[in-house]
Amino acid sequence: LDKTKTVFISGCRATKCDCFKGAISRTDAESLLRLCKEASYLVRNSETSKNDFSLSLKSSQGFMHMKLSRTKDNKYVLGQNSCLFDSVPEIIHFYSSRKLPIKGAEHMSLLYPVAIRTL
């Protein structure tokens, strides 16, 4: 956890996502979010699907982990009910000013990216 570096998410048209943490576990994501305020988030590699990502979010009820899936058309979707996006950073930008389409997080937006420390 203490050796985080800036990386690019492959397949995202070389767009940097400053909140990307790479291959960290759900537990490590929660540890990073624990001291953050509500609506803080980070993106990490999915532990269950090698081509997908997970969005970890701190809510007033605890932590939420949502799948960012890549479609067959190389688009991305958040959960099962979002629009299609060209990249993960587009999803982050879109939901930074709109409510999330995820049950239990309908009242939330992505407000505070967990900052990445560069080496």
C-alpha cells in the first residue's frame, strides 16, 4: 500500500485515472478509504474478473464495491444500470456530478478521489 505509483488503465485510450490504485484487495481499499470522508472513492483491478475494474466507495453505511465492466464492444459500464462509456475516467467524470445508478448509493456522487502518491 505504501508504494503506490501513478499508472495508466489499459484500454482507456491512454487516459490517466488519478484514483487508480492497481491490484489492491477489497480489504486494502477499505483501509485506504477508512480515514477518508463520505463519497471518497478509488478504482482498482477487479479481484474476480481480470479485464474489469472495481470502484470502491465510502458511504455513510460503510464501504461499497461496484464492478466497472468492459463490454464486448470495448465500452465500460458501472454495475448493471449505467450508460456505456468509452473509458473508466469518463465514468468517474460523469458520476462526479450525477447520482450513482447503484442500489444503496442512489443519493451519492463520486466526490473525493483517494489521491495517489507518486514514487
